[in-house]
Amino acid sequence: MMIMEEGIKKRILSVKDTVKIKVRVDDTDLMSVVHFKNYLSFFDMGFVEFMSAIENPVESAVQSGIVFPVKKLEITYEESAKFGDHIIVETKIKEIGEKSMTFLHKILRDSDNALLADVECVRLVMELKSKKLLNVAKFLTKYV
Amino acid sequence: MMIMEEGIKKRILSVKDTVKIKVRVDDTDLMSVVHFKNYLSFFDMGFVEFMSAIENPVESAVQSGIVFPVKKLEITYEESAKFGDHIIVETKIKEIGEKSMTFLHKILRDSDNALLADVECVRLVMELKSKKLLNVAKFLTKYV
Amino acid sequence: MMIMEEGIKKRILSVKDTVKIKVRVDDTDLMSVVHFKNYLSFFDMGFVEFMSAIENPVESAVQSGIVFPVKKLEITYEESAKFGDHIIVETKIKEIGEKSMTFLHKILRDSDNALLADVECVRLVMELKSKKLLNVAKFLTKYV
Amino acid sequence: MMIMEEGIKKRILSVKDTVKIKVRVDDTDLMSVVHFKNYLSFFDMGFVEFMSAIENPVESAVQSGIVFPVKKLEITYEESAKFGDHIIVETKIKEIGEKSMTFLHKILRDSDNALLADVECVRLVMELKSKKLLNVAKFLTKYV
């Protein structure tokens, strides 16, 4: 069994990354607020920036054929964002397992810091070509 | 307290609606399968068809200013859909509360009936203009 | 120079395909009608169905590594579609060149046959892996 | 007939606004590059930033019930953007008419300044509630 080096694990678990996104017209729907599916774009960007903040741009991983499919997702919607709002996505890792990693995202409105949505998202690490799942701890050790 | 008429409740809880959707190119991403956010479009359509199957097209409700914001969402992804696949969304109601209704959606691949995603989705009933939440049981009694 | 067999060309130019699409909530934006970018999804589906109507499902081409990037696009918007509307996309080919093919799409509202948008769209045929453009006439001759 | 004050017109026609956008995973499709419809999101943001650069945030106009529907759109695609790329949208006005205004957008890749897409886009000014089109010159004079 792969044991992740404690120092690395601790470091990754302590990272808290923040990204700012401006709501586009096409993020909204006929309710005049962001459609509920588009919050997934927001924290997907949060994930991307988090991974880049650990060490490498996640784009490099993707270009080298490693992807991060979502396995499970829980989201609670508290308030709505509207066109022109600035959104803050705060991202941290809750858990690093062998087969998955669990992210926590808070989606906030920048102007008043109101919580818009709370997300827990489990991701895998997969080699795109072979569809083989990788050991997450191993991947992260090499990644950072 | 509003008690929903038992006959109506029973009838709504027994409805199981099914809708078929063809995966578009722009539903996919660089992993060559449907991006995880687009499954939300799929079961959103399942919701729309379910509401219409109960009695009235949900579009009429929307046109008369009633909308159904998502409060909470849990989704587990099992397998992927790709461009050209036909997707089946099976929808039923799990629970009708005063303040919310909980939907269960199964997203299946049509060709082999494989489960792609399992969804539990809590929705509210809201008057769009006033942002006032409506009593769900009351709304449904009037709706059917 | 590749000369396309006249019979095949004539046949392809005479095909007129029609596909029906139901407008989703997330196709709309804060104007309560379909966002202008989503008409591109509609005629992209028209293209897919057209190619399948000629002979083979376009999905087979895509799976075998052939894709159809858009080179140029002109669209004129006449009227709007709203949530729940059924949209008809009529597709035919205007021109088959060596390096491109030009499609005409009419996007209509099903209920009253109103023209929503008029599209002229130039597409290439490309081998995805090598990014090499293929001779279109040659490709179509083999394709049908 | 409304004549736009020459000084104002000159000023607006001389504005050139630039906005930077990072490509998201869900902007891409199975070709591993940005789907052709998503370039419309990019220059839609360019439009929003341009209008804000003239004077007022376009969001204020939208909140006060003024919207800017697209009437006509021409786009030529030159090169592709991929996940993680930074995109630059350069926007200026080509023409201000009574009934419409014509925008030019250049969509560039930030890293090498390569032209990805060239856009000409005609927009109207509309009062959302009444669907009444406004005189563009008049609107802009008041707007700046």
C-alpha cells in the first residue's frame, strides 16, 4: 500500500485557493439568475486553479493525458448570482484517498461575501487513453 | 397546516416519467465524453417532462411566473455518455414536503441500459417576481 | 484533381433534412429567450442529422477520427425562441468544394413556422489526430 | 431625425477595449479545442466590457431593463483555443446607426497573439419589457 509522505499530504491539505469569476449573460437563464448547472463551471475553475496552486498547471497534466473525472457531487444552493456579479470560489481538499480526492468549494458573491453555494466534490485521477484509474496519493506525490 | 389530499399525493408519487435525449457535440469536453455539468441539463429536462406528465406543461407555470429553483443536488456518476448516445432520464418524486419536493432521476444509456448517473434533487416552488416561496403541497394540489 | 461523381453530388445536394428540438431552460438567458449562442447548438444538431441522413451516422465518422470544424458562419436572427418551444432545423448543402462544404440551415418555430434564424455555415473535413484537412469531395464520395 | 453629437460619436468610435478570458474545460468539446459556439461567449464578454469602458457598466443598463439582442453575426475561425489558454478579445465599434450598432471583435490567443476568430456583430438596443427597439444613437448619447 502506498503511504503518502506526511509532509506532502499536510502541505496539500493546508492549501486554500481562491479564484474570481465574472458572471456572463449566458450563465443566466429565464429566472434572471445563474442557471444551477453553471455553478459547476465555477467550481470546476476553482479545481483547476487549486491544482495549479499546489504546483503545476493542471493543463500540463491534461496535456500529458491525465484527467480528473468527477465521481460524486453534492451541492447546496443558498443564494443566486446574477449577470455582472463577481463570484469567488474558495477551494480546499478535505480528503486524499487512494482512489479519490474530495474537494470542498465555497462559492461566494464578492460584493457582500454571501454564500451562494456549498460544494463537496469527489474526483478521480484517470489516464485518459487507457481509462485506467491512478492511485491518487501516488499521483499527487509525483505531481507536487 | 395544509394537508395534501391523499389521492392526489398518491397519484403524483406513482408517476414515473421517461424522456430520451440525444447527446450533442457541445455536451462533450476534451475527455471525449459528456462534461459532468451537462448531466444537469439532462435531468432538468427530465423534471420538465415529469411535471408535464402530471398534468400541465411546466412551461405554462413558468409563463405564469412560477419557477422551480434547485435547492440541493446529489449526483453520483457511474459511466460516461458520448456524442451520439441516446440518454434516457427516468424521473419520479421521492417526497413532497411543504417547502420542497425531492426528485429522483436515473440517467441511463439507451443502447445497453447502463446507469450513467443517479440524482437526488430538491426543488422549491417560487413566485419569480416576488421571490416568495410557495407551499409545495398547495401548489401541486392546484397544479394537477 | 478529384472530380466528384455527378450522381453522388446531385443526390447530396438534393437532400433536405429536418430535425426537431425542444428548448431547455438552460438554453435561455435573462432576456427570457434563447441566448444567441445556443442557436449554434441547434444547427450543429441539424448538421449531425443531415450527415446521418446522407448515409452514415456522423458519429461513426467522429469515432473513426474524422471531424468537421466550422470555418465560417453567418447567422441572421429574426425572432426569438423561448423555453418549451419546439424548434425545427432544416438543413441542406449549398455547395461542395474541394476544401469545404457550405450548409444552409433554417431555424424555425414549430408552432407557427416562423423563421427564427437563417444560417450559412462553412465546414471543413479534418483528421483529428493529424489535424490534416481532407479533400471534401473525396471524403463525401467515400462517405455515402 | 436624431443626430448624434459628433464629439460623442467620435469618442465612442475611438474606444478599443480588451478583455482576457481563461478557457475552461467545459468550453472544449471532443475535438479537444473550444467548441465553435463558445467563441460567442468570449466576444459577448468583450461587448460587455466595451460598453462598460465607454462609461457605465452594461449591467446597470440590463438592470434598468435595456438589453442588446444580436441581429446578425459573421465569424471566421482561424485557429483553435484549447483548455488553459488565455484568450484576448479586442472590441471596437465599426458603425453606429439609428437602429443598430456594429461591433468588431478580434479573438486572439494571448501567448503568441495568434488570431483565432474575427467577428462582426450587429446589435440592437431593446426595452426588455415592451420589446420596443430604441434609437441607438439616442441611447448612446444618453448612456455615455
